[in-house]
Amino acid sequence: MAWRVISRDGEEWHVQPAAERRANQSLWQLTLAFRVANQATEPRVFWASYPIESTSKSSLFMQAEKISDEALRDVLIQHRP
């Protein structure tokens, strides 16, 4: 998944995927970085885990491509700082 722009309550957020594999784990886990697009205000950034795992990073990112904008908005609503 390339970065995407999600709008919520008049704000634009940039969403970018990252693959994370913890020590002694064989699966990669998807983590999403959310950054508010307007940096003129106080910078707001947060990371959220997303329930996708894979043994392959490329497979993980291919699955992330299929995440809908609405699902990303739901994550934003749940974790919004």
C-alpha cells in the first residue's frame, strides 16, 4: 500500500503502512502511521496496529492495498489523539 490521504472532520491525514516483526516471531504484522497533513497546527502523529499478518513482507503490503478508505477511517476514529 502506498501512502493514502484520508479525510475526517475537515482534516486530512496521511496514512502509510509499515511491516513489523517482533523478536522470536515468524509473522510480519501490519502497522499504520497516521500523520495530520496540515503541519501548521500542532503536529499529530500516531501508530496503530492493523489485524493483518503474513510470513512475507510483500504479501503483507499486498493485503494492505486492499484495505478500504472506510476501514482506515475507522482506525483513525478509534485511535485519534
